[in-house]
Amino acid sequence: MSETVLDEALVAALEAFSSKPRVLVASDFDGCVSPIVSRPADARPNPRSMAALETAAVSPQTYAALVSGRARVDLQSLSGASGNITLVGSHGAEFADGFESAISVEQEALLARIVSEFTSISARFPGTSVERKPASVTLHTRMASRDDAVAALHLAENGPATWDGVHVMNGKMVIELAVVETSKGHALDRLRGTLGVDAVIYLGDDVTDEKAFAHLRQGDVGVKVGDGPTAAEFRVPDPDGVAAVLESVTALRQ
Ligand SMILES: [Mg+2]
């Protein structure tokens, strides 16, 4: 069991949130439900958080969602989520019914150019790697030396990141370039509308989660995981804190 003690203001906000008739419990995956790991493929969810989300998803008038930067298919396999949990991949752009907008031939060609450029950058800096997703390409540098990571990211930022039609997402030790507009904020808006919920709680740890926090409204609860500037009203230190929040909400909803 976690020793995480949630602060009083957060506990009060969770109680107020849980008293709403119809709610959505949503979280980022990496760094929140799953601890950050050096190799993205090694990510494993905290069983407590997944259990809490699964229970929330079958509680009355309660919905659960994971909103991740990962390709939706990877989010599915890594999380092991049941069909009761809504999965949104590619930073909010990829739902069960596909992408918000279909990817054009031109966007496919642009994606191929970015892959090619990232592959040649990665070849020069040991420990960096390229991950292709359906509508974006990520350059990972977490396994590289500090100097190599900085140099590789610099080349990406001053190269393909500046091309027309490219949407840039900077994360912790990664740069991701998408050929479609992505936003976890828009994803939350869509879920809110589709599910017809009265309030949303969202937990996130990275730069891209700030777009989700920015779309929260009165009565919603935003929880930033870890350090760093944020628009979220509340904060927990780590994935154990996430588990504590999810278990608390789930207990209140049952
Ligand atoms: Mg994250």
C-alpha cells in the first residue's frame, strides 16, 4: 500500500467532484498510471491505478479514460485496459473510431520525410531512437548522454520541427512531430460532450497535459503529477499519488 497522504484541499475537491451526478475520471498513462522508464516499451502500469480505473468504469454514472501520447494500439497493449475504459491515443487525436481527421497523402509523405530526417539524426547520437506512430514521429533521447541528447534535440528543433504542416510537441527528453493537430484538451472536450458528464478529473505529468488542464472548467479537478509549472490546481508527487487519487475517487463513487 502507498504511504501517500493527499493534501486536505485535494481531498475536499475529490469529495465535491465525486458528489456530481455524472463524472469522467481521466488520466495520462506514462508518468502517471505507469512510472517513467528508460525504454518506452518497458512501461508497466501500476496495478492499483488500473484496478481503480476499471472499478470506476463500471461504477454508476462514472466513466474512465486514458489519454496518452502513445499510439492507441500501444496504449491498449501496455495498459491491458478492458473495453470499459475509453482509450485515446496520439495526444488526443486517436479515438476508437480512428483519427479526428483522416491523414492525407501529403501528410503521409511529410511523415516519411520526418522519419528519414530523425533516422539520420539518431544515427549520429548513440542511445537516441526513433518511434513512428500513425500520425507522428518521436525522437527519444532518454538513453543518450546529456550532450548527445541536447545536440540531437537541437537538430530536430532547427530542422523538421520548422517545416510547414508540422506540429511540435516537446516532452521530457523527447521531441515529437505530428502531421495532424493534436490536443489532449480537445480530446477531453469531445469526451465531455459524448459522455454528457457534469465534471472531469484529469491527471497528467508532462507538457502536453497542460492543454488538458487548460480545458478544465469550474467543478473539474486538475492534478499535476511531479514538479514543474502547471495550470492544474492540485499536485501529487508521483504515480503512487496518482493511485491514491484514483482509489479515493473510486471509493467515493461506489
Ligand atoms: Mg505522461
